[in-house]
Amino acid sequence: MIEIRRFIPQYRQGVAEVIAPIAQREFGVDITAAERPDLANIPLTTAGSRFFSPVLE
């Protein structure tokens, strides 16, 4: 079952592992999660917004 949950720091690696391949396939950007240091610093809030993440359990 997939749930949408408020992002917490423990999800950073999983989020990075999802985003990097999307950048590669959808946008043709040849980059890995390790080459995207911004993905290791996902803020809990940005200008009053919150980041949410799907979680597979």
C-alpha cells in the first residue's frame, strides 16, 4: 500500500533515488543522486509549504 506522508529526513535517500532517474529519463540529464547534493538537503518547509512523499509499506 502506498501512503502520502509529510516528508521527514529519514525519507531523503528514497526521494533522491526516485528523483534522479526521473531527471535522467524525462529530461535527459545524465546525473546520479550522489551528484545532486541538493537532494540531501530537502527542507521540511519552504516558504510556508510542506513537502510530501509517497511511502510504500
